[in-house]
Amino acid sequence: MNLANELPLPRPRRRRGPRNSGLTAAAVAVYLFLYLPLVVVVLYSFSATKVNAWPIEGYTLDWYRELLQDGDIWESLRFSVFVGLCASGVAVVLGAMTAYALDRFRFRGKTVVRFAVGLPIVLPGIVTGVALLTFFSSTLGWQLSARTIVIGHVTFCITLVVNSVAARLSQLPRSLDEASADLGATPWRTFRRVTFPLVRPSIFAGAILAFTLSFDEIIVTFFLTGREKTLPLLIWGRLRRGISPEINAVATVIILVSLVLVVVANRVLRRSGQSLF
Amino acid sequence: MATATAAQPASRGTRPNAAGAGPFALLAAPLGWMLVFYLMPLGILLAHAFWSVDYLTIDRTFTLKNLQTVATNSLYPTVILRTFLMASAVTLTSIAIAFPLAYFLAKKVTARRELLLMMVVFPLWSSYLVRAFAWKTILGANGILNSFLLWTGLIDQPITAFLYSKTGMYITFCHVWLPFMILPLYTVLDRLPNSLLEASADLGSSGWQTFRRVIWPLSIPGVMAGSLSVFSLTMGDYITPSLIGGSPGTELIGGIVADQFGIANNWPLGAALILPVLAIVIVFLLVANRFGALGRSEP
Amino acid sequence: MNDREQIEALKELEPAEVARRLRTGQISRRDVGKLFAAIGLTATLGPMFARGEASAASDLTMIVWEGYSDDTWAKPFEETNDARVEATFAGTGDEMFAAMQGSGGSTYDLVSASSDLPRRLYDADLLMEIDPAKLTNFPDLYPQFQKPPYITFDDKLYGVNFAWGPTTLLFDPEVVTSEPTSWSAMLDEQYKGKLATWNYPLQIGQYALLLDPKPENPFELSDEQLAQVKDMLIAQRPLIRKYWDLGGEVAELYLNKEIVISDGWPYIKAQVKESGGNIGQVLPEEGVTGWSDSWCISKHAADPELALKWADFMIGPVGQQGIIDVMTYAVTNKKVIETLPAELREELRMTDIPNDYAKIHMWQFIPGYDKWVLIWQEATAG
């Protein structure tokens, strides 16, 4: 670090106030940007007119009433959660294994492995979708179903988990592993007691990213879907008729439910002395 | 260091970094998966680029006709360039927006950090389609943004260029992919030792100097990881062009590819169009890999 | 022992035994990789999905034009037949074809195919032959809808024709105060940035109606005529606010005052009116293109009898009346049409069916369609 050479005399430490408040303001602005469309979604879920025109002309709870009775939406929501859990579950296991192997071992063809794993998220979703569609339908002769969607989702979810875990692993000093090994721990024990606790946040982050991407995915899903539809596909279908505020109502409910889930998950984890991140 | 030979049986007590069967035992399942469910299907699809289609039948005679079409018809290079520029702009903007927030979360917040971090992921939980549609309401000729600008007196005519335009797509992309940039940035910044920052401050460097000399170089892996996601998600998208763009099928290359498969039923041409996109993203992957976005770089 | 057999054999073993064999070198790690892949698919995931697949058996899945699965008629059908109707909306016939072909016809039992589509589905061997004797309402159809050429191949029937109508010129009467009479309104500089047109290569036919001399059939164009239409479309590009994919999009564009002129369907007009918007609709003097929709049944439909019942129901009184009320499209059942008030028959051009119908240039199968797609893309890319 050559800072010391340039500035030989330590100056008094800056007051942190102004800098921090600038940063805080920027952070707040980013949150506003992230949430502005969500506020719009929530507002329009109460709109009395069927079309998202501005300004809102009247307010109603009708869309929530309709939502309660809409079996298709609940069915597709259940299906989306199911697909997301399966896909992120498989992806976390496969992705964490890959990231660990990539980080901890040297072997020939490593770059190739990295690229192979990185490809699904890098290539357009439509490529994955159509490639898998040809493969399943003509090569394997499978019927399209939840199974084909999950497999399609796992392929790109793996990349997210690998990225997340690898970024963390790359910053862990290897000396920790070496120390553990020198103290006689087996690789498994080292992994379980040393490495895993340190990478757990990134595994969580990867799992959450994988679930959210799967939950939200439409391009790959469109090609691989069988007789059951995921929520985004159902919404896409309805957008074609013009959006109904009912869709905004669904989104609002999902936002609320996930808020509650995360708060609860965080509480539970805290009680056991852990943290979600 | 020795490279592994797959034929050796695994021995217990292998030390870390001794590359025996370890990586292959670990990689067997993920690589098997990728091979069967990605690379093989992809290979079959890309082979189509060198085939041709006659109405409903695919003719498997080798031909370069599709590649010629892609190179010579000005439509395709134009749209590919446009998509590249859009993806680059969105990526750079996302870095600029995400960095302050990620830094704020990693270094300035102690209380309720989990909650704030989860708030970054939340927007992803509401359907991407719904959010894109919300932007339509915001950006429309009579939308929230125009209403607001009219109200402030900054404009006296609604700006129609916000919606059904490249501007609209740019804004929407920056929004929908932002969490994919924030999270990897947060991950690297969180690992950045506070002591380094304090040392830098103690040595009298300004905030900007600390950023440029300490924080930024150390967060490159996260920046590259996030950029890779944002860039490639934009390169392949055709939903936002369809909702926010003026010409859904031809704004970006994703739409053109999609139409070859979903409308024209010309898979060979679609596969040929994927090749330049493939080249662009592989270059990006190589760059990102050099900067350690995909894991520790080779010594 | 070949690979597949070996993997099958391994699948039968206990995990501990597999591990033992791996350690002793009886099997290679590659085999285990394959085993994992195989197990991942069948043993682990299989049972989890079994339920979902089984319960879907009594459902009727369909890929349709928006609105064709409206509750007005889907609900009564579901109740009578103890079935569940699951519809996917497609924006274009091409999309329907791609979805049908991609899944080998196993995903959708039914397609609401417009007159351009059944030929392709038939050529791709995706359609089930329909026995008219099984359709109770079949004799009530006008003769011209019973075995029209676009669903009759090799003298066999492959669809049930249930609705038809024109692609019209829509406009906002508050801005466009004098009613447009020509498709040339879609090329009028005056409405720059306030125009929308359907994003579908088949629309080239609609613009071909403006050619001078006008082609006999706007869907059978020479290369020269195609080039002329292309020039027209390139000139139109800067005027267009939105190439629309979804009918609901158009309704919304009008309600939000984003556009003042577009092409569209009577259903779009009905949607705008329902939401309290003001909209005008004309059939331009050059003539119109249009569609004639038939229910086609997939060769691999899960329950062909149920699909057939749907097709029959849709040409019966409930289905036909529903199409008229909700979609404001013309229908095909003579008995139903004859009970309608004269005014409604006039409005939906069903007073003199053979003549009114013949006035519309119905979408048709286009050989060499690739060329149309490319022209459309080049013109709309800007």
C-alpha cells in the first residue's frame, strides 16, 4: 500500500457525519427506486377501474374478493412454490459442491468446468428453453411436466449458487483449512466445522436467489411447461387480455407473505444464534 | 501440482488441495447434470445452425447458409450491436446504483441488516411481469412520471419517449436486475476487513482515495459477478422489449431469436443467431473469470 | 453390459453397496455420475411429481386466442362434464403452432386454430381426425362451415369451425373526429407516434390491400408486391408507437390515450367500451382481412372424447351465444344465428352469411412464410 508514502503525516480522522449521511441518502434513494414500482403495484390492486390508468379513479377491495375465489391463481401459486423449492433445493446441493471443488482443488479442465457451469445464466433463456424442449420431446420422448420445468430451472439456478458461494470462498484464507488439517481434522471435518459455517451466508444468499429466479422465471418455463402452469405463465397469459388489478392483488399478497416469512425465518435463526446473512 | 486421474479410488484423509479424486467426486453429480441437461441439448441446438429447414422438415445436410444470412442481412448486426450497447449501459448503471447501497449495507448498518438485505430481494418476489407492467404505468404518456413532471412545471407537454422506447427498456432493465448486482457486491464488501478502511482513513486518505485504492480493487470479483448476471440477463431478454419496447420482436436480439423459434419455425436460423450472442457473452465470461468473478483465479 | 443396463443395475443397489463398489474399483466414478443423473431424474424426483401428473388427467388444456375460454361458457361446460378447463392464450397463430409442435401435441388437447393454422398442424401430423357424427350440433352449422377447405384435408375433417370475423380499423373518436375510411389512415403522418399495429407477419396481407393495383388475394403476393408492402411498412415505422402483441394491450393503449389509430378486433372494442372508454371501429373501403376459427384436437390429447365434447359444446347454443355476447364475433350455427335480433345480425355481418363471409379475405396458409417473417422483421426493426 503506497498511501503511506504519499501522505506521511497522519491527518486527524475525518468526521464521519457528512459522508455517512450522503451514503445513507443514496441508499434510501436506491430503496425508493426499488420500491416505487411495488408501491404502484399495491396501489393499483385497489383501483376501481380494470385498466392501469393514471390517476386512479376510485378504490375497491373487489380484486381481493375475486382473488380469494380464483382457484387457478392459487393452484399456479402452489405450483410455482413447489417448482421453486425443488429447483433451488437441487441447485444448492449441486452448486455448492461445484463451488467448493472449484475453489479448493486444482485440476485440469477447471476453466472448462467454470465455463460450463456459467453458461446457463449467460446464454439467453430462450436458448435453454428451446434446447431442453428439443432434448426432452424429441431426443428423450418425455412429456412436458413439472419435472421438465424443474430440470430447466435447476440448470440456471446452479450458476447463481456457484457464483454466490464461489465469491465468498475466494475470500476465505486457505490457511484456515491448512490449520485445521494440521490439527488433524479430516477434510470432511474441516469442511463441516470451518468452511461451511463461513460460507453459509453465501449458500443462503444463493438459495434465495435461486428460488426467486425460479419463482419469477418465464422464458424457459414457457417452453418446458406441460399441463400445469406456473404463476408467471398464468400472469403472462392474463396480461394478454389486458391486466386485471387482480394480478396486482396477487403480487401484493405475495409481497406480504414473503415479508412475514422472512421476518419469522430471521427470528428463528436469531434464537439459535445464527443469522440469515 | 499433480492432476487427478479419475481411476484412483478415493482415499480417506486426503488433505485439502491435494488434488486426488476429491474434485471429481464432488463434481460428478453437478457436471453429470450439466452435461446431460445443458451441454448436450445445447450442442444439439447449435448443430441446427449448420442445418436448414424446408417448411416443417429439418434438412441435416451441412450448410453455411444461415451464417451467411446472419452476417449479410443488415438487420441482424444492427440489432446485435443495439443489444450489446443496451446491456452495457444497463450493467454500468446497475453498478453505479448498487454500489452505494451494497456498501451501506455491508459497512454502515449493524442493526436490522438482515431485514434491509431481504428488502433487496423482496422486489424479486413479486412477478417480474408485474413489475415491468408497473413501469408501464409509471412511464406512460399520462403516467406517474409525466404527471409529476407536469405538476412541477419542468415540462408542459408529456414526454412520450419514456414508454415504448429504448429509454423505457433501459429504466426497466436497471430496475428488474438490480438485486442481482447488489447481492454479489454486498458479499464481497461484507468480507472487506474494516481494519483496512480504518487504516486508510488513519493514513489520511480521503473517502474517494479509500474507495479508489482500497474498496474498489477489492470488490472487483463482486462487480464482475454482478455484471455478468445483469449483462447476460439483458442480452437474452425479450419480455421487457415486448412490454416496454415499441417493437417487441425486433428491439433486441432476444426477440429476434425468440421469433425464429416461436413464430417463424426457423430453428436453424435461430441457432445461427445465437452464435454471435454466444461469442459476446463468452468473451465477457473470460474477462469476468480473469477478475475472479467465478472463484479464485489461478496463481 | 452397456451403459444404460449398468446404470439400471446400479439403481437397484443400496447406496452403501454402490459406495463399496466404487471404493473397490468395481465401478468407475463416471458410472456414479451417470447413476446420480439417472436417480436424480427418476427415483428422487419421480414420486414427487407423480401426484401432479395424475391429477391433471381429467383437465382439458387448450391454447387459444384470448377470451376463448371465458367463464361465461367454460363454467357451464366444467359443471356438466366434471372437468377443468385450462387455457393458455397465444398472441399469434404461429405461437400456437410452435407450442403444439414443441410439445409433440401432448401439452394441449385443443387449439383454437384460425384459418391459416390447421394446414400446418395437419402437415406436422399433430391433428386428430374428427368424426362429425359424434358432434350433436354439427347438422345445425351453415353448410359452408361444416367442411370448409381450411380444416378438410384428404377429404377428412380436422376441425370444428365456430367463430369468424374481420380485423378492423379502430380509432379514438375524440382525436380522429372524422371517421377514417381507408387503411391509409395507418400511414398518416398526422398521427405520428399515435399509431399501433399488430405485430404479426400475416399483417402484410392487410397492408397489401393498399397496393395499386389491389391484389386479388392479399395473402398471395408476388415478390414485387411484397417489396412494395415492405417499403410501405418501412415508411410507417417512425409513426408507430407500439407493435402490439396482446389484444388487451391495445385496449389499454386507447384507455391511456397513448394511441389514436390501430388495427384490432371487435373484442378489443368491446373491452375498451366495457372499461368506459370511447372507441370507434370501421371496415375500411379497401376491404378487410379476417379469421375463421376452428377447434382442432391434438392427435395426442389426454382425453379426446372430452375435447370433442368441448368442440361440440362450442358450436351449440351456449357456446355460440357466449362468443357473440363476450367476444362480439360472428358465429357458425344457423339455428343460433336465426334466433338473433336483426340488428345484432347486421352488426356482426351475419345477415347474409355466404356473402358477408366472402367479403372478408380470410387468413390463409402461406407457402414460403419465412420470407414474410423476414420482411416483417426488417420493417419493424427500425
